[in-house]
Amino acid sequence: MNIDILLGLQWGDEGKGKIVDAISPDYDIIARFQGGPNAGHSLEFNNVKHVLHLIPSGIFHPEKLNIIGNGVVIDPAVFKKEIEHLGPSVDELIKRLIISARANLILPGHRILDAAYEYTKGNSKIGSTLKGIGPAYTDKVARNGLRAGEILRKDFIDLYNVHMKNHLSILKNYDFRFDIKEYEEGWFEGIEMMKKFKIINTEYLVNELTGKGKKLLAEGAQGTMLDVDFGSYPFVTSSNTISAGACTGLGISPKRIGEVFGIFKAYCTRVGSGPFPTELNDQTGTMLRDLGHEFGSTTGRPRRCGWLDLPALKYAIMINGVTQLFITKSDVMSGFPLIKVCTSYLSEGKECLEIPFNNSPVEPVYKEMPGWKENICGIREYRKLPETLKKYIKFIEEKTGVPVTMVSVGPDREETIFRR
């Protein structure tokens, strides 16, 4: 039971990068298990902000092993840029990072297809990040994908050309203009960068090391409400963002899982299209966006903001088997005299607690609570937090039945309060 999972319980952007970085000292291995460069995990230390897209958030700890698991889809061009901008030398990073040979590649054709599909949807756009994630997972499931281990083959370019030919044949059906060279820019250079790193069957390594007592933290991307099966389909990502995805995305048995850490913001945000019952299209929503700097780490798009949604949070806790809750961005809500929490929904005039599978509109039922005015960024002990914030946290614990064991009071790794 020395494998723990950390994942988001909302629509992504909960602060997973910061928390993984903060608790990495407790682990030997940090492994990403799904998603791709559509993720933007932000972490901050020494007054410097870092945004990771593919690489696990434990990479800044020299003594830790980081793994990009088989469930991840990799864009080589993004990988190369990320490696070059991390800070440590490539030679140093080679010692810290291993890539699964089974991880699928995002080809330039996947990015073109992603853009073409979204363009032709018109007003029905899903809100794709246009990173090629969906088409890459589509090819994977259709058994047409190229995997990281295949870049070591002598005939890799021939394989690539076959796949690009297939993608171009599909694109003939769409009225979408594109420049292949623009999409291929940096991609082959990225392949050469990937070749410098160890590319192996990481499932063997993961099970061998954890079998010897090493501790592993599985790092999720996006959030539960974007899960391809249990999120607000079709306004979701293309992978399983839930705890079960860690098993298939790393090659580990469910019986090996210990803690499941669920991260959620003190309020809610969402990027892109899709239902968002507690969304605030008013001055309060704008204040939350501005104070929380709610703009996508990957796309830069402004995030939609709203009050905390307890039915959605409880649903995510149930699906994931969450054992501990981590609350983030409580500092952003400092200064709000009154805050609201959605405790149930009204659907066709009837109160309900379930999230409709077909995204039918619901009206949130709110409970009002007093806010907190104090600046809490400098606080490092739970007992010193404002009483109103502690009551807010206690209310969440009572309604979910899960303890809140960590409170983030700012973006820096040091601005974290643990209650364990």
C-alpha cells in the first residue's frame, strides 16, 4: 500500500502541481498517469513560477525519480521546450526522468485534426485546447497509434509517414486550411530530445521499486468532472482522470493503492464549454477571476468562476474513493463578506443531489456563510486561521465525510498548512 494518488476533484486547475511539488519529499517516485500537454501544472518556489505540461511535478527535487506513464500522450515538440526551460541541465534531467515505451505520441497530424474538428463544430465547440489530445487517444483506442518506444526503430520515419498519410486522407473531408510545416516545426527535434532519455517498460520498474518499499505518488491531470466516462460528456477530456486511471496509466494493481488525495478549490472554475451550475456571470465572478489569476496555464483562456459545488464534490469523492481532501485558493476568497455553497440542485422544480448524465440544466440551491477578511498567506498553523474559514472547512468535512488535511494559503510551496 505504498502507492498514493493525487488528483483533481473539479474541472481541473485545482492546484495539483503545487501540491505534488510540496509533498514530493515524502515520496521516491512521482509519476504522471494520463493526459498530455493540455495539462498546465503550476508550481512556485523562490519567487519563480514554473508551468509543467508533460513532466511530473516532482522534477525539481534532484533525488526523486519522475516517470511519464503509459497513459500519457506525448508531443515531442512540447517535451523538448519543457526540458529546455526547466532550469536543470539536460544531463541532470536524464537522471531524474524516465518515459514509458508504451506512451502514445501526439503527431502533427493529430494537432491538425484537432483544429479541424473544432473548427467545423461552429457554435457547438467543446473548448478543446487544440493540442491534439483527442485525436491521439482516438488513434490509440483504434490501434493506430505510434508509441514512444517506436522512435528507437530504424524505420521510424517510414512509420511516421504512413500515419501522416492516413491523417491527410481524413483531412480531405474537411474544409480546413493548414500548413503542415507549421505543425511539424520542432517535432522531429523533439524526437531527438526524447531519445536522450531512458524509454523503457516502466510498468516493470514501477512494480519492482514499489515492491522493494519505494513510495510512489501518482499525479493526475485535469479533473474528475472532465473524465471521459464520468465527467460532463461530451465536454470532457479524452482520458480517465479518476483514480482508476492511475492503475491503467501506470500498470499497477488496485490493491497496491493506499491514500487517494483529492484536491479542490475553495470555489469552482472551469475552462471551455460545458455545464457549470454555480457559475457567476457577475461582479463576484469577475472578482474571483481577477483575485485568483484565473487564466489557463496552458491556453491563457479566462476561466469561468463560481461558488463551491458540493454535489459535484461529493460525486468526485465517491468515484475516486478519496481518503483525504486538500483545499486550495482559500486565500483568494479573503475579503468576501458573504460566501455561498451549493448544497443541492433544483431540477424541474424538484430538489436533487445527483448530477444529470445528459447535462440537463439544474438550478443550484445555496447555503450562505460568513466570509473571512484576513490575509491568510502568512499563516502556517491551522489554529491561526480565521474562525470563519475553519467553520467553512468543517462544514465541507461534515457534508462529505472526508477530512480536510491540507490547506493551501498561497501559490508558493511554503504557503501550505498540513493537518496530519
